[in-house]
Amino acid sequence: MPITTSAEETRRLARELTKGLYEPTCISLIGKLGAGKTVFVKGIAEGLGIKDVIQSPSFVMMRSYSGRMKLYHIDLYRVTSREELFPFEDYLLKDGVSAIEWSDRAKDILPEERIEVKIDIKGRDKRRIVIYDYRN
């Protein structure tokens, strides 16, 4: 269970995770507001060779980026009903990597074969990050 003490350490951990990724992969990110979910996605993007500035898709709900694999960055923070999830189901195991913030709001549509990242705030800059790999 890694404890990171800076945003850079969190991004580094995410970059390391990308070394074992293959297409398609769904990454479920769970954590409170400000836990570092978007920071973790920035590290995934760096590991995939994406040069674009990664922004939280809270208001648009999804952004896609191209690198050595496609990255679909989905944010379900503003989802209030099951119907709002339908457009995103196609991206969960599409080509590339789907990184889903607030994925606990869509448990019933997440693929069983996924990587789950739980981020807990342990102090101002400290985060405990637990990664579960449910891929076969």
C-alpha cells in the first residue's frame, strides 16, 4: 500500500501502472473530492506518452487523448441518474484505456475485468493509494 507525499509521487505511481497496461483496460478511480484522482490520471497520460494538458472533465464528463494508446478520461462527479451513464458504457472497454473518476457512482456498469484505484487522504500532501487488478 503505497503512501505518496506529493502530486509528483502520485503521478509517478500512475506512470508505473501504465507499464503493464494493454488494450482495452478500464481503470476505476475512487476517492473523495481533492484526493488526487485527476493527478493520478495525469500520471497515466504521461505513461501513455500523451503530451496534452490533462484537465478534469467534470463539466464535459469525458475527454479523449491520443498517445501510444488512446485515453478516455471520464468524470462521473455530476452524474445524478442511471440514464446519464449510458453514453459512457461504450467507452469502458473500448480501444485504449478508460480512466473513470467517481466510478463508484457506476458500479453496476463497470466491467469485472478492471483495475481499481482507491485513494485516501492521509494528510495535506499524503495519500494512501491501493491498486486492485481484477483483470485475468
